Amino acid sequence: MARVLVYYAHPGHNHSHANRALAKIAGAVKGISFVDLYSEYPRFKIDIEREQQRLLDHDVIVFQFPMFWYSTPALIKEWEDLVLEHGFAYGANGDKLAGKRLLLAITAAGPADAYQPDGYQKNPVRTFLKPLEQTAALCQMTFLPPYLLFSSLSAPTDGKLDTHAANYRRLLEAIRDDRLDITDLISRDLIRGDELPVREEA
């Protein structure tokens, strides 16, 4: 079994519908460590040693968050700046995260067709995630395609959230149980919940 750590970051958790539901799912998956960063560090006073130990203790790191201005909520950036130190995550002797996997579970308010060259965002969603993808590369981690819920504001009322949440649980369980075909997965642009390359249990 893979040791999975889910970092959840939403500064407006109490006002969220989509992320609050997804966080509830992630926190309930047996055998997975779940950390609510804004609850744990409301004043941004990050415990670097504790966070580095958490990374060492897990094989797969998941960041779940809403996309804010084409990036992460501020606390994730602060976490990156402090926790991913030279000599730990990169640079001379900085190989402590080598071989681990990084997955982003993201919600975006806009529809999927907005993230096209002819859409109003002018770029594919992966373009906005390049800094995180390159961070994973610098840390010698495997960057998995993001699991993304588009049109997240309407998802709670149109039925898409329930399906997305159920597939999120299935994805996390498959990662935990080492049942994902990683070679197939990393060839994809995004993870589709209804097309997970999952090996069924014997």
C-alpha cells in the first residue's frame, strides 16, 4: 500500500460547497493522512520540521485546492517557500523527495472550454500549473496529471459534484492500494474520474 498525504487548502472553507464536500471525502478515506492547512496554520506559522517529516513519511502527496488567480491559495505558496528547503527538497543532497509522487486535486470556477486557446482563459489549464509541475521535477518527484472539477460553482446543483466526489474517493483508494497504471496515467493531460486506469482487485 502507498502512504498517501492529502493537504487541503481553502481559506474560505466554510463558504465552499465543492471543496468542502471533496475534503470530507478525502478525510474519510481509510489509511490516508489528511491535513487542513488553513485550520492548522491560520496565522501562516508553518512548522517546517513537522511538514518535512510528513513528506518523508508518505509516498504520494496530494494538494487539494481551488484555483485562485491561476495559482494556488497563498498558504500553499508559503508552505512551498518554507518547507521545500535547499538540501532537503533540491540542490546539494536535496533528494529527500526523490521518487515520490505529486497529485493536484483542483476546482476551477470556469468551464472546461474556457481553458482552450480560443477560450476566454486563452490557455490549457496545465499551462497555469507549470510552476507546480516544475517544482515536482526539481524535487525529483513524479508529477501526476491533475484531477480537476470545472464549473465548480454550479457543480453542487447540477449533479456533477456527487459524481466527481465519488470518483475522487475511487482515485484516492486506487492510489493507496497501488492499483493505478501510472504509465498510462502520466501520458494523459488530465485525470478523468470516469476513465481511471485502475487495475481491479483480484
